[in-house]
Amino acid sequence: MRPAHSAVEASSGLLSFIRYAFMPNHLGYCGGNDNDALFEHAVTRRASPDLAPLLAKFTGAMPYLRTIATANGIADPFDRRVVDAYWLGNALLDRVEAGVLHRTLEERFGRHLSPKLREEVLRKPPQGARPHHLFHVLDVYRRLEHQEIGMAAMENCRISWGEVRVVEASSLLVERQPLTLVEGRLELGPPAPERVQRTLSGQGFTDDVAPGDWVSIHWGWACEVLDERRLSGLRRWSAHHLRLANETL
């Protein structure tokens, strides 16, 4: 039985996508040249039909969103459930068949990888990989570079989570588990205090945040306050794809 669809979920999905895509776009890593417009839509919580074409310029994420949507019988790749599945992780990922993701990866990346790296990437869907952002970061993105990307890039690019300790004007002091390399394996270390940016020119996506809340973090930016369900999904699917990444690290 497919989850019920609602217009609210669809429109909120556009804004949710921006919350996670904003900072890497602001830094020039992905997407088009529409950062100011995207930011304005997100901070004012105003979705409109012209957003979808702007977000389609995020060509790294779009095929994953379409794969998740198709596997779940959802017409809109920017439906909030689909967006959450990609950035955070939820039950929609369980419905993506390994063969479908395998074909998608082969079509997109097969010719860009050496035979050895191609085999390492394409073996992951049968082992349980799903179209989740962390899978892309750890098992695809780092292999597409001409040289191995470092820990700092993987750490910044993954979606992490932190518990808010102090709310400041433009930042949050959070307790967050860093990504570490221990004896050749990627692990999440003990929680440590860290400041993350929450506003740009006085505006951001976490206006209602309070000490004790959990926030998602991408490239040092507080994306949104997480409820228990979204936090649980992010933890579960992050742990899952860390285990898979360590098999071919």
C-alpha cells in the first residue's frame, strides 16, 4: 500500500530540498546560479511552481530522487517523503530494488570509472546500498574525483546531526559526532562541541530552534530542526552506508 499523497507534502519537499542543497550551492559545489532566489524561498517558506526547474539543476541529486519516487509510485520527485529519503533516509529506500539502482549507477558513472572502481561501485546495490546521499558521498563522489577526496570533504558533504547546547545570533553550539578514520575504517567518533552557522545576513532555516533540539548539518550549516522520526532515519541509514563504505575503503 502506497503512502497517501498531499499537496502540502509536495510543496514542503521543494523547500526541504533547498534547506539541504543551499550551502553547497552557496559554496559553488553544485546546482545552478540561483542561490539568492532559493534562499529567499526557503527563509520565507514560500513554494512556487518555478522552483522545480531551478532545483532540477542539481544534477547529482535528481536521478536519485527520480529513482526513489518511481520505486514508490510517487509522481513528484520533490515530494517531501522522497526528499527526506534521499537526504536523511526513510522507509521509501527499502522499496528501491538493487537492480534498478545498479542500472542507474552504471548508466551515469560506469564510463567515468576505471574497471576496478566501476566494479566496487556497482557491487554496492546488491549488498544493500540505496539512493541515499551518504552512499553517493562515500561510494560514488569520492571515486569520481581524479584523486581521493580527503576526510574534510567527506565530513562536510555528509549530512550529520547535532544536539543544540547554545543558540547564538548567527550560530549554534552543538554536540556532534565527527567522522573519523580508525585503523582504516570510517567511524563516528564521540560527540564533541562544535559551532555551526545558522544564519546568513540574519536569516536562516532554524528560527525556532532551542537548546535540546537536534539539527541536521550540511557543510557547516544548520539545515533544519529534526523530529524523532527524521533523526532516527538519518542515524539508521548513515550507519548502514558507513558499513558498506568500509567494505571497499
